[in-house]
Amino acid sequence: MSQLKRSIFILSGVLIYGTIGFTIFENIPPLKALFWTVMTISTVGYYGDVAPVTNGGLIVASTSVITGLGALLYFVQTVFAGPLMEMKLKEVFGMGVEIKKDITNHTVVCGYGDIGESVAEELDAIKKKFIIVEKNPERIKAIDGMEFKYFRGAMQGDASNEDVLKKLYIEKAKNLILTSKDDANNVFITLTAKSMNRKLRVVTTASEAGAIKKLYSAGADLVISSPEIGGTLLANASIRPSIVQFLQDAMTATEVGEVGVDTATIPAGSKFIGTTIGTCECKEITGALFVGIGRDNNVIPNPPNDFKIAEGDEVIVLGRKEEIKRAKELFSG
């Protein structure tokens, strides 16, 4: 039984008790007895000289005011004070947005700074459900104003704490993205999360080159060195701007460019298992280009025509949105 139903049940019980008691002992009409009961439990009192005169009526009044006042306060707290207090606490301290217990196969984003916000926007654009954990209460409050369709909740806390990871349902999560610049903390979070969910895919940033090896040793599946990638893109953008623009558009799911890159996983029983790249006719059927295969955490770019497709392969395709959609349906069907 919910708190609201419980409070209504208790309050109704006290009203019925008082009404019946006053009717019997004071020999007054039920409506008047109900009025007396309401006046009693609200501590307003009676009008003029009107008051219980029998011993039974006095006992009913005494017990009603004790139990009724408690029931009334419980009802007010449940219906009004509780929700208002919770809203105020969230407003002041940034407690977060409730995470549903039935969530599964979600992505956990650790940190909601500049990088975390971009990660959230991209996940929402590619229609992947995600939740956010952030230490800073001010950043947690900023999340409330964002209109993410696939956002499933947020909480304030330290992801290096195992209890926090449990509240994020890390054991049921599919991905963990670490956006912090604190490499040591990212290593510890990776170790803790992987110990709780061996199948979890961990993608993390690294602010120093020396931390990359440590993050991989901790169990990270992919480490993105922000300074290295940023430097490489800046250098190439000054020399080969068209290539960098193309890659940026292709990697972004939001409405930036017409061309994109995506993957389709070959399921068990697929008609493509055992067939070669040259016979799948991806370009002819869908219009998308077959540009690579992801297998065993490795990428094989531009595989030869005699390369055989296997179950679990991730087919990497390049094309316009409608072409990519057709390719994903073709290979995943």
C-alpha cells in the first residue's frame, strides 16, 4: 500500500470512529457527529457550549484528538509537505532525477562537464538510453533543464564508490563512459565497475599519455587521449580541412552533415554468415559503402572482396541516413 493510500485509510478510520462514537454516546445525528469529529481532530474546538457531555463522548473525543491529529499530520506530510520538501532539496542540493529500477542495457555517463554534456547529446541523438552521475550539485541541477528523450535519470555522487555504482545499476549496464580529467580516479572507477560487471564496456578519456596503459590494464575497452586527438585534428584541419570536416560530420549523429558512419551486428543464423564481402552487394542494395569489419575488438578497414563474414561481426557502413538505415536492416535482419 502506498503512503498516500495508507494516510487516507487511517484518516478515514478516525473519522468513522468519531462519527459512530458521538452518534451513539451523545445521541446526535451522524452529520453533526462527523462535524464534531472534524472539529476535534483539527483542534479547532466546538462552538459555544456545544461539547460532549457523556463519559463515552469524552472518551471518543480524547482518543480522536490523539489518533486523529497524528493521522491528519501524516496525511498532510504525505500529500503536500513531503513532495514539496523533496522538490526543494533537489533544487538546493541537486539530488538528481530518479533512476528506474527496471533499467537495463543502458549507458552510464560519469561526469557532466563540457565533455559529458556532448556525450549526452550524442547518445540522445543515436537513441541510446543513458543515466548520469556527477559530483558537482550545480551540474546536476543543470541536467533538469535539458530535454533529452533517452535520458533515464541522474544522481549526485562519486562513481568510484561501489554503493553509488550499485544505485546506477552498473551490473545491468552495457556501457560506462568516463569523462573526468582525473586519470587516477578513472583507473579506480574502471577497476571497480569491471569487478561488478565483467561484460561492461568501459570507454574513458586520458589527460596524460602515461595513463593510457594503466587504464587498459585496469580493464578499459577503449581509451581516448583527448590531447592527442585534439592536436591531430587541429593540425590536419589546417592542412586538409575537407577531410577533417568529412570525418567530423560522419562521426556526429546530430544534424550536422548528410553523411554518417554506423555499424550493424551480424546475428546468429544470418544469411550473410560465411559469405564474402564481394557477394553481399551492400552498395547495390542499400546505397551505403561497406568500409570495414569490427571483429574481436579489432577493426579491419576496407577488407578484401574474398573476406568472409562471421557471426558477431560488426559491419561498418558509410552513407546517408536513409542508406545507413537500409544497411542496418539488411545485415541485422
